[in-house]
Amino acid sequence: MKDSPKMQKFSVKAIFHWLIAFFIALIFAFAVFFYEKNNFSLEFSNARMICDACFVTSVIFISFGALTFVSQNGGFDALRYATIKFLDTIRHPNPDDRAEKETYYDYVKSKRRQKKHNVLYLFIIGGFFLLLSLILIPFA
């Protein structure tokens, strides 16, 4: 059975997201490794520095994935709505000049209609680097 063009496009797009995220994770890991190598090379072994680099990368990716997931599911809607209303009040002190009066309920409904992005790849890449750091602990 042949995949539809839409499915093929999604697959290419998903693979592209995975590759870009993995490349960014590698950059983070190398940056942490070389930072430790330049500043603490006499104190730590290479395995310890690689372990630290993988752990820091995993924490960054898992945290970013968790914050994105919470944000997409409405965890920050009240704060975002309050900020928008506060800034609108500062910009337009006269109530007649302000934009249309959108209620919080309408705001949340409009946010729920927006497409949610898949963030599973951030958790998987973060988990991969966490697993790698846990494997390297005995050698550190």
C-alpha cells in the first residue's frame, strides 16, 4: 500500500524536525563538553565531561518539551490573557480606544482551536541523552 502525498509530506517534515532537534542537542552537548574541558580539564575525566554534557542536554530538552506541552494545553493561558489585557490598558488608557472586548472564555476557546504541535520528539531526544549519561556514570 502506497502512502498518500500528505502522509509523505508529514513524514519528511517530522524527520526534518527530529534531525534539526538532534543536531541542536549535539551542539549543546559539545558546547558543555568543551566548556568543561577548557575550565576543568585537570579535575574531570573525559567520560565525566561527556556524561555531564549529555545530562545537561537532556535536562534542557526535557524541560523545553514539558514547558511546550503545558503551554499548548492551557497552562499559561490566564497569564498570557492578563498580560495582553494589561499591555492593552497601558497602551490605550482611554477605555473607548481599546480593542474589542474579548472575554477570557472567548480567548481560551480561540486558543483551543489552534493546532497543537507534536513535542514527543523533544522528550525522546532528551531521554536518549539522559540514558547516555546514565550509561556513562560508571566510567566517570
